[in-house]
Amino acid sequence: MSVAPALAPLNPAALQQAISSAPDRVTAVLARVSGSAGRWTGTFGTADVTTQAPVEPEGRFRLGSVTKMFIATVVLQLAAEHRVDLHRPVQEYLPDVLPDTYPPISVRRLLNYTSGLAELTEKDLPMDPQGIVEHRFDDHPLAELVAKAVRHPRLFDEPGSMQSYGATGYYVAAMLVEKLTGHSYQQEITNRIVRPLRLRHTTAPEIDPTIPGPHAHGYITVPQPCGGSCLKDITEQNPGAGGMISTTADLDRFMTELFRGRLLSPAQLGEMLTVPDVPYLGGSDRDPGHGRAYYGAGPMRATVGGITVWGKTGSTFGYTDGMFVTPDLRRRLVYSFNPTTGGGNDLALVNRILSAAFADRLAGGRAQ
């Protein structure tokens, strides 16, 4: 039987080199490594390109799809309370959300990305730089986002037969939370997770476009009619469906308490960390699952230098972030950076940070 590699000693120089390798299209980076195997905090770039203010190690940032981890936790809590059955079709709880022609899609398959629901495209929402700037304060209710997505063909015919990462299933899951509780999903996240864990710098705004407290600005590069380009500040924007705001310290605490079982029972945490044994749609040897599913009910499982880690990445306009932990919590990583390309993960930078944090080198594991 092979023995998994030991966790490498923490290498602050490699970590600082990793975040300092950010390309010009990234204006700010901050990262925090915690755990019994060592601690480190580092920053790079500037929080404000106009004033050249330094990046605050405890600055706040937008979470984007990391919000899915909070939604999944709330749904699994509701399952533990017998308010929802993960095996039952979501159509039984939300009868008027998905088309009648759709096959039954269980709540579990929403959470583990095997629903086959289609995703939004550039035809549904502005995704070009100028459109992002002009429409960043637009409100898009969950029901509207789902209605637009289901106009497109499903990704695969049989729910549960494949895995494909996406947002639509979590829009439906958030609607399910609201139907079952009578509260917004943001309020349920606040009541069930933020307040009990005393995440004092974490918010789940519904309409407030600002980021309270110290934070790095978010920017996007917009082409100019006369040639060239310029940076537009898009820090303020409608929070939308992935609009939570937090800090590296708060996310570290969230992941720590999640894996310690404070938020979920062992059975529900096991559900969250169960990766379905199915192909990953369009997967290859280059993805973290090597052509197979690698997401559980919320988080992804990855291998970095032979070390298994669990975590989640996220991005929204001007902000990209992620959090990863070893299952024993001996090493935990949270990072955030500010790309000027409209969001999305800069995989090269993410992989360098992951490898420096978990493998003591600057190349290695993959994430998406």
C-alpha cells in the first residue's frame, strides 16, 4: 500500500514568490496560510491604483462562487432538520421553476453539479467589459437567472450521469432555501453561519453595492474607441447571486468549523465530501479529476504535490478568491486577488499559490 506524502514544511519565501508572480492584469493579491503546520500572511500589489494604497492583509473582498459553500451548508442543515429530502426531486418543492419536460432532478444532484442544467451565456447577461461596466448595478433575481438558463438545452440527458460545474443548480438551491424557510437565502446564511461563527467581517448583502471596511478595489480593462484601453473601477456593483463579502480570516474560520463538525453532522459533512463516481463533462487528464468527477456537494477535491485538499474557488467582476484545507486542518489556505479581465480564475496564478502552500514549490496541483 502506498503512503501519501507528508505535508511539506511551510515555505514563506515560496509563498511570497508565488503571490508576487501575479501578472500585470492583477492589481492586488493577499493570501493567508493557517494551521498547526505553520502560519503566514502576505500581500502584493496595490489596493487602489490611483492612490497606490497598500493591500490590507485583513481587507474584504467579494466571494463570487465561494458563496456556493454557504448555500450547500444551509441546504444540508435543512436536510438534517428533515425539512428537505436530498433524494426527492427539486420539482416537488419548486413545481413552477423548471420546465415540465425536464426529468426529475434530485436536490442532491443540484448540490454535486450532476443536474445537467444549462448555464447562462453572453446572450443572457452582458459579459463583455463595456457591458459589465454599464450594467453592474442591474438586479437579476434568482428566478430570472434560472428562467434564462433553462431556455438552453440541458448539458446531458440523464441527471446524475455526469458532472459539470456551474451556477444554475445553485440558483435553484438558493430558491429552495427561500421556499423552505420563508427568508432570503442571504438571511439564512447570516442566521445559520455568519452569526453563530462570529464572522464579524462577513456579510451577505441583498442589494447594497458597496464593500464595507478596508478592501482592494476591483477593476476591469475597457477598450477605448480611439485605441488602447483604460481601467474602470467596478468595486461597487450589485451583489447578485454570488455577492457575499468576507476576509481571509473569516473564511479560514468558516472552513475550520465546517470540517470540525460545528455546522454539519458527520453524516451531512460526509454528504458534502462525497464525490460521485461519474465522468466529468469534457474532462481530460489535465483537469483535477483526470476525466472523472472531482466535486462533492459544494467543494472540490484536488491533489497538490500528492497532498489531498478540499476547497472552493470563486470569482466575480474584479475579484477572484479561493479557500483550501487539508482534511486534518493542519494547513489551510485562503487567497484573494483582483484581475482586470472581468473575473475568472487565473489558473496559473492559482496553481502557483496552491503549490507554494501545500507542496513547497511553485508548480503543481490544478484547480478550476
